[in-house]
Amino acid sequence: MDDDGDLEMVWPTGAHGLRGIGQVWQYMACIGWQNGNPYGPIQGYRLAAEIIASQIAERHHEIDLLIFPFGMCWRHHIELRLKDLLPALQELLGRPVAVETGHNIARLWDKIKPLIIEAHGESESANVRNVSRIIGQLTQLDKDGQEFRYNRRRDGRPTLEGIEYIDVSKFHEAMAGVANFLEGVDTAIDVALNHKRDMAEHYSYLY
């Protein structure tokens, strides 16, 4: 703000730099402690989607612009969560641990779903079926992470082609449901893995 309370136009100057240190400590993001930890990116993209949804609720006139970072953040949150769940489930079930590098979330989910069912020890639940349906819809909208990020795909075709409208409130509700389910799975895996590791450590002392 200038002296009159109006927003000033920022222009690049010699004092600018991406690693500069300002005077307000609240603006300092702590990165070092979480290097390599998936929690920050996974939760960060979800939080960003939720903040954008709140912004859209307050400022409807910006919805046609904010839909793109909103959709991208939700999609990337789900992709990161699935990529974190896969090796954890493989370790829990005693399978070879493999890192998934692709961006197709439907393919990721197809690998994870039977592992969730096996770890739970029961047949496919209504929750799993609903997650499958919504992930399928998300894949139709954005199969490989290009649709919300760019205006055109690598082959030159327009992104989100044929999609005229997206109801942000319905999209947000569905994605939150999937995210909550996957977070619950993550918590259950974490508890089970810790127990498994503790038991392995215990028996290693005995034998």
C-alpha cells in the first residue's frame, strides 16, 4: 500500500530476489525440516484448493479464472496421496516396494484399490466404489495433469475440450470426500506399519 492506502504496482528492482529475507518473520516458510517428507506437498495442495474454494465463495466473479488452480491443486493432492500410499501398502503387505512415476491417477488407483481391500480383509466397500467412481470422473477430466494447468495439450488440442461448466461446490465436496477417505487409509496404514515394525524389532532381539 502507498501512503494513500492504494495498492502500489510492483516492478522488478535490483533489491528483489527469491531468497531475500524480509523483516516480517511470519512470511518465513520453513522448508528444511520437511525435505523429502511427503506431508507438506500433499497437505499443501489440499489446503490451497480449500483456500481457493473459500475465495470463490466470497468472490464469485473470479470463478472462471480460479477454477484452473483450484482443479489443479485438488488433482495434484490426490496424485501425491496415491503415490505415497502405494509403497506404504506394498510394505505393509510384504510386497516388493515400487515407486510410481506416471501421472495417470486411474492407473495408480487400480494398483492401490486391491491392496486396500486386502489390507482391510473384506470385500470392496461402498466407500471404495465411490472413490473409484470419482477418481474415474477426475481421470476423464484430467488424465495426465495437463488439463487444468495449460490452455492446450502437448498435441495442440485445447484442454478441457467439450467441458462447458464445472460446479465448484459439487467438485469440491466430491474431492474432499475422496481426500478424507484416502487420509483415513493413510492413518490406518501408518498405525499398522508402526506395529509391524515394532514387532519385527522385538523379535529381532529375541532371535
